[in-house]
Amino acid sequence: MTEPFGLYTKEVMKHFKKPHNMGVIKNPDGVGKVGNPLCILPKEGIHINNRIESIENITSDNKVLGCNGSFNKVSKLFEQFYDGEVVILKNKLGKTVLTPEHLVLAIKIPKRRKFFDTKIKKTLPIGWHHAKNLEKRDIVLFPVLKEVKDVDSIPLDIPKAKYDFRSKELPKKIKVNGDFLRLCGYFLSEGNVQEKKCKTFIGLTFNIKEKIMLMT
């Protein structure tokens, strides 16, 4: 695949190739900074450390997941008043509300063909696009985690509802072993979740031709 970090939209490239208003202004009455401080709304979630947190709750002690697949330390916090239009990006993982000029790592799907299989999509160029320029069928990219950490167990803090007399109490931690990892694999490939009060469950749906493999 093409390296994503050097690709920008045509509109952005125009400013790089033909910059305007260059030079130093004598006695300026204001100071501008390069970049776009207007990003996403305060309630929007951002991936920090090992959880999703509202961006308004982010501190300099947090590490934020970046497009490089690693968690990067927060170097500075910004707060900006914004009064204008916003763009809502929706996909199977949910929705994100952001300003029109916010750059998003994505793949633009050409309009010349109605369908593209996965093999062809993997050959399409990756680039940074303004949110306002993304359209239906375009693909928003998410980083692949590159950090690895060995753990013996995963802590759980999911209390049972007060008047839930049917569900069982969940353990305080789950042991990470072969059985658990196999179950995770089944869920990633064939899993589904129903979230209803007192009727929450995880299901696995297999094809009738698939063989049953008992977990040891």
C-alpha cells in the first residue's frame, strides 16, 4: 500500500505548492498559528491508554492512539469556541462529529465503478481528506495497534443491575489462556451482541457446514 503520511487532497496540495501571504507583517495586530485547532466536539470519544474517553476529559497524563498504531503522549491541550457547521461521519463502528476542515485518514472510492472488491480496495491510495469532502462509500481508516503487552488476566468492572435477578455475577477478572483466546477469535469472526436490560448476551453464529471444535 502507498505510505499514508505524505498524501493530501488536491485542495490541501494547492496551499503547499502555491502558498499565499508569505513574509513578515510589520506591527501585526494578531498572531496566527499553522494548523486547524477546531477538531471535534467535547463529548466525542477518543482512544486513550486502554479505553475510550471524552476528549474534554483528556489530560497531559494520557496517551492517545495515533495513526501510527502507537499510543502517543499528549503534549498540549487546546480549547476553542466554535460556531459553525459540523460533519457527522457514520460507519459500522458508530459516528463521529467533527468540523468540516478536520483532516481524516481515508480512502476515496472512485465513482467510475459501482462495486470494488476488497482486493482492489487495498490498492487504492490512502490520504488525508477534509471531512467535508468525504462521501458515502469512502473508507475511514483506523490504526492497527502495534504495541504488545503480555498479561495473565484482564480485570472486569461490570456490576449487575440492581433488579436483575436472572443474570449471573461476572468475575472480577478473566484469566488469559488458550480457551479464552480461542473464544475471542470466534467472537471476532462470528460473534454478535444483544444489549437489553436483563437480556444482554453474546452469541456466535456458524455456518451449517462448519465443523464443531470443542474447546479443551
